[in-house]
Amino acid sequence: MRVWREFLAFYDADKTDMDIEDYLEKQVDLIILGFNQPEVTKESLDEYVEVGDIVPLSRQLFQWIQSLTFSKLVKVPNGAAEKV
């Protein structure tokens, strides 16, 4: 849930005053958080991911996290609906 909340907070936040460097830095931070693997670091992303692929990768990761979250929420019983 923490990862989902971090992504959601970033995408919901007003970024009009954020410069491109800070924006990309936050995207990299989200990618690292989302993968949660020791080999995914700022250095490894800098070496293996093109700068133009950072934002699309972050968005794809967020979509994947959302799909996992929502697929599990669908399975949660709804007590009020079950009584009807």
C-alpha cells in the first residue's frame, strides 16, 4: 500500500512549479520504490534506462501497481451488498 500511496500522491500533486530535473528525480525515486529490489538503484537506472524512458516506465509501473491493487479489491467481500 505504501508504494501505491506514494505513486498516487505524486500523480495527484500539483507539479506546475516543479522543474524537469526534480520531476525526473522523483520519477526515479518512484521506480526504485516500486521495484523494491537492491539492484534497482539510481546508478543502475542511470546506466541502463534512457532518460526518455523514465517517465513512461514510471507510468507503466504505476498502472501495474494499480491493476494489482484493484484486482485484489474486487475480491474483498462487500457485507452490505451481500445482505441485499
